[in-house]
Amino acid sequence: MDFLDDEKELLTALKGGDVAAFEVLYKHYSKLIFRKLVKMIKHIPLAEELTQDVFVKIWDKRLLIDIDKPFNYYIFTIANHTVSDFYRKAARDQRLQDEILSASAQLYNPTEELLFYKESEIVLNRAIEGLPPQQRLVFKLCKIEGKSYEEVADQLNISTSTVSNHIVKATKTIKKAFFGSVSGFLALAICLFLDKG
């Protein structure tokens, strides 16, 4: 079966469990998805694995496909969600974080990295500004200015445990903002996983 001009016909076949239709879609979209994932996570073996995960999800959720909407939008949405799930796992796995950062250095592209960093910075700043005033101040002093918990506690006349509580809550909020946007993992790792307290 060749890739059909009428995508609706192909998607209808897929929803009916047609393996041949699935294979056509895989051949047509897998390289595009793989390239997108490499750009997002800067790690070729992981990008290959996540590409397979995307198509497993496509097959498992084939009955949910809306044949009246462009399939490329649907599959890229699945890819974004797959990367988001991966970053949530990475946030709990130090070994995986180290592996990603190491691979990112190997695939470093100055122009692409600058755009990625700018996008990350926008997400971070928006998340910080959305914090409650006291949390925002404590987070900026500790994580942006690099002050210790003790220094911030003295400056604001609060306890170090209060400073710690603010950081924990602010960090949780900011992580959600990053994972929701599926971007900024490197900036997030530098800013949040390196505790200056």
C-alpha cells in the first residue's frame, strides 16, 4: 500500500485495525518524528526509542483519531506528550539527567542552542513571575542571585526552614511550567537541580 493522497481513507483503515495502513503512516512520518525528537532531547538513541513509543501510542489509541483533522498535527501532539512524559521521568532520575546533558554537549549547535535557551528563558521568567510575591523573592535570591538559605533568611528576617519551604513550592510550580511546554530542560536542570542551599 502506497501513501494515499486521501489521508482520510488511510486513517479510516488505521482505525479499523489495518496493519498495512499503520505501516504506511510509519514509513511516511517516522523520520520526521525522529528528527523532531533529536532536536528536542539532543540524544539519538533516546530519540529512536521515543519514536517507537510514539507509534505504539498511535496504534494503541487509533480509535481516538479524528479523521477530519490533519494527522500530522495529531502525531506531533503525541510526540510532544511523549517527550513531556520522558522529562518527568528524567526529573526523578539523576543518571538520566547526566546522560541527557552529556549527549546534549555532543550534539551542541550554537544557533539552535541559542534559540532553545531563549525559549527556555521565556518559560522560566513567566513561571517565576507567576509565583506568589514571597516565593518569587526567595526563589530569585536563592536560585538566580545564588545566595544561601541562611543569607536569604537573614535578609528577609525569616527562618531557613521557611526559605526552604518557599523554594520547594516554587520549584514544584516551575517544573510544571517547563514540563507543560516541553522545553527548557537544560535551563531547568541548571537552575533547579543544582541546590545552592
